[in-house]
Amino acid sequence: MDEPVGGARRGRLRTVDVARESGYSPQQVRDLERLGVLPPAARSDNGYRCYTALHVQALRAYRGIAVAVGPVVARQVLTGLRGGTVEEAAAAVGALHVRLAGERDEALRARRALDAIRAETGTDTAGTAGGRDTMTITELSSALGVRPSALRFWEQEGLVSPRRVTSLRARSYDPPAIRAARVVVALRGAGHGIPAVREIIGALHRLDGLEEAERLLLRRLDGIAARSVALLRAGTDLAAVVTSARA
């Protein structure tokens, strides 16, 4: 039961007070208490909830972590604070920072891969085989510095599609196939596995070329930066909750 509006006493917060201070609705405050995000509120003699400033700090910490890594993880972190040590709480928060740093590194690797793709697709492939527009598997593997078996494997994986010519069905790589092979080499050189290469190439086909992919990556990096800031801002409130739980 919640204390009626206007019934707050000095040093005690009503549900509506906590909601106003934290940016949540009164019902959300009650729900998050029920889920264990908030410590249980004390009850007055007439059964009304009695919150404190610590509950507001817990909600602010929860909001920041939820923005950074999602509400499920935020709930796990807040509910786990009361059962563990300060060291465990610090380790949990440190892991969240590491997680965001990993996402940022992944996005930066993708940007480097796009740069490599842009450089490779801008390479003139004509004239690499005696002035002809096509290359054999031996010529292409030599030009790219890979084994012919690698080109055959990439063909099996659907990354490169040579033509088959002559009665022996020999592979012939036209300019689009050569460019595709160069892109694969660039992505593999950037550390991407075959599934990631397939996903990136597929995304480039679905998107409006490299420029759209670049815009999406920049948007993702901006989002990761905003989430990192939210996690940093949650730090002070989270520290207060942790130290209070240990007191």
C-alpha cells in the first residue's frame, strides 16, 4: 500500500516521491521492488511503503546499467549486490565496461574491414593476366598470395563464383569474381572468420553499398559511446548502493 500524496514525512519518501526523483512511474517503482532491483521498502504502522534516498540511487543505477547493457543484465546486477561482496560487485561492473569495450573493438574492426574492402574494390584488376579480363585459378591464387585450395574453398562457401569454361570445366575468374576474391582476402587478413566474411558480404549486398554500411557502423559506435557514458554515470549511485548493502 502506498502513502497518499501529501503524506510524506521528513526523511521518508513515498512511492510518488521516488518515482519523481528517478524518472520511473509509481507502478514501475513497485514492480522493480517486487523484482528485487530495490531493497524492500520499510512499512509504516499503517502499512504504507517508506522509501529512502538509497532507493532513488538504486533506481538511477538500474536505469544507467539498463541503458548500457539492457534491463535483464541490469536487474541481475542490482539484485546480486545484496548477496555478494564489494569485490564481487566491482568485478560485475568492471565486466560490463569490458563488454562495451569489446563491442566497440568489434565495430572498429568492421570499419577497418570496410576500409580494406574499399581499397580492394578500387584496385584495377584488368591487365593482371597478360592484359586479359579473366584469370585462371593458378593466376589468381598467385596474384592474391593464397593457395588454389583456398579459392576452391571460398567457392564452396559461396563467397567467390568463378565461371566454368572448356570441356574440362576449368575455373575462369572474370572481374567481378576477382574483386570478390580480393574482398575475401582483405576481410580474412583483418581477422574475420568465414561466417563473418559471409555476413559482411551479404550485408554489403543488402545495403546501399559501402557508404550505407559505413553510416550504420558510425551510428553503432555513437550508440556504444552513449551507453558507455550511461554506465559511467551510474557508477556513483551504484557505489552508494554497494557500500550501503555492506554496512
